[in-house]
Amino acid sequence: MEQKIRQDMNIGVNLRRLRDNSGLSQEKLCAELQLRGCDIGRSTYAKYEAGELNVKVSVIIQLTKIYNCSFDEFFKDLD
């Protein structure tokens, strides 16, 4: 019997909000992540925003640096 992995909390809404507030497209954001050592393509990042994939901690750390935000802001409203 196949068992599906349960998705973790969906931070996609916050990812989209932070990206929109920064004025970055998914393509430009992924290019910045790649410069910082995170090999993330646009289609993968789109899945993060859609809640289809969980985000790696290394990517979260780089995103907080790119957006110049705290982890509290990153995880806002995810009680």
C-alpha cells in the first residue's frame, strides 16, 4: 500500500507576499538564489509557492537574507 507524505504547513502565501513586496519575478528570485548557492529553478520555486513542495532550510535562510526579513516575518500567520 502506497502512503503519501503529509504536507507541512503551507508557507506559499508568505513566499508570494514577500516576493511581490520585493518586486522580484520568480525568474529573478531564482537567479539570485542560484548566485547564493541554492540551485532552484523557477518551476521548483513555483511549486513552493503553490504548496506542492516543502522548502529546504538552506533556501529559507537565503530567502530571509534576500528579503531582509526576520524568520518571524517569513513564518507570519502560520500558527
